[in-house]
Amino acid sequence: MRQPAYMMALALGAMLSFSTGVRSQPAYFCVNGGLVAFDGAQSRSIAPRHKNGEPAHVHRFWGTFHNRPVVTLEMPESKHKGDPLAAGAATEAHPLVVLDELGRVESVIANDVARAFPSPDGLALAYVTSDRRCFVKRGESVTTLTVNGRVSHVAWSSDCTKLAVVIYPEDWSPTAVNNARTTDEFFRLQTSKILLFDAISLAPLATVVENDGTNYNPFFSPDSDELYYIHLDLLDDSGGVRKLMIGDAGTTTGQLMISTGDQSGGIPLGRVGTYLWHGSRLVFEAGTPEGGGVVWMLAPDGKGARSVAPGRYPQKLADGRIAYLRPDSQPAVLELSPTEDKQQ
């Protein structure tokens, strides 16, 4: 079955980096299986190692947990579990570990993880396993998030009191999508909703987004009162960033804030987890066809949109500046205008 053009944009968006949030730690970047820590002036290479001293190869950096880097590790292909075509097991089952300051594996959180989302304060951690089940770790306690469906993405509110969780149908898997027998079945599997949870009790609060479309990549406003997310229409190639007030919980598509498109002069979709706030403006990473990235900046209503620099993984430094990884794999600080810097 031919997939509509918007699925290509969704595939680009599905490449994750880290959770949105302000960090007090250095920025960390995965480079050639290792980590590079960058404080805005100097960078330091970290060669991760397992507890037995053997080298460990980083698959992806997700954020920090109790001031320690949280990463998934590459696994030998022979150790991937299950059918490689079922629920992405071969490509999305990785050990999730916490590293100490020297890069040694301090603790193993789980062995079958696809994505991880540390809270902005670094005191809690949500992670999604390759079968799309979601768990939340706080201290030594690990709790399974109770949902009816498969979890794709998680976002913490800026004040760490709420979780926005993207849910797909219970029978969703890459195999099911690729082998859908009818157009209706394909559309049903691609329809996702966003639920709101209390981040402390993990009790469900409301279904804030439920409509005919793909809804993903949620992130909160700095005051935690608004939820932004990407909505893709199932019947055409339209899409964009929408916003709703948390108090408006219910079946809604939200208010369209940023209309996106691939046409010349259009605003691209941001990769999941890369939207972050720089004062009153948004910074995010958009994907490129060859797998690279471009860092963009714009107002929440889409005004003043511009590409800032080629590169990937924008992260906020302790002083409010934005660090990113250049195409030459060297960390750098975004060069913004004085007006933009004052908006920190």
C-alpha cells in the first residue's frame, strides 16, 4: 500500500533526541559511540565502559537523571530479542543505563528500551520499551503506566507535575501498519491520541487530544498551562503544530499555531523531543533527507521563522544559551542576534 506523503514527514519526526526541559548540567552529545560533554566553552570526551571494564557504545543520549547522563547502549545484533519485524524489536530494543561522571555504567534501568524521557528536574524518568509499554521511575520505585494502547512518546510539563502521553491502538506495530489490508485499517492504526496524567500519582487526568489524525510530539509551555503538539491529517498532506489550554481537556484538535510544509519557504516539522524554549521563542531541529539536521527558531505562532544553523540535538545550557552538534560532530553554541539572546 502506498503511504501518503505525510508519513515521510512523520518518519523524520520520529527520530528522537531528548526530552524538552531546562538543564543545569553540560550538554551531552553522542559522537561515534561515545559521549562529548560541552559546557558552552570547552568540550570533554567520555569513553563509556561497562561495569566489567569493556567498552560500551552509546546508541542515544536522552537527558540526565539525578545529574547523571541517561543513555541507551548499542547491542550486538545477535542479542536483539524477538522477531526483528515485530514492534521494531531489532532496532529499538536497547539497554537503558545511567553513566557516572567518568562514563562507567552506574546502573542499568531496563534492558529492552526504545525511548526515554527524563523529567526537567532530573528526579524522575519515563521510558518506553520496544513493545510500547511505558514505565516511570522515581527513586527506586518503577511504576507501569496504565493505558489502553501502545505508548509512543511522553512529555513532562515544565513544572514536572503532568505527563502528556501519546497512545496508538493496542494492535499497533510496524508490521501491522505495513501490512494493513484496507485503507481504513491503515488510517485506524495511524490515529493517535494524547492523554494527560498526574506525574506524581500517575493517575489519568483527561484525554486532551482525540481526533481523526496522527497526534504526536507533545511539549508544554514554560508555565505548564498550554500543551503544544503536532497534528497530521490522515486524508491529505496538511499538518502543523497546534496548541490547547490544559483546562480545555476534551476531544479537540487544538488551535493551529504553525502550519508546516515542504514547499519552498515552508516551516518544517521538528524532530520529536527537540522543541525547547528560548525565552518566548521556540528552537527545534528539523530533519534533512540525508539524515542530518537544521536548527530552526521561531515564535510560537510561526512568525519570524528562520533556520539558524545546520546541525543536530539543540540543548539548553545552564546560562540559557543553546548548544548543538555541528555537522562536523563538534559541539557549538548557536549564534543568535542580541535581541534573540535577550529573550532567554
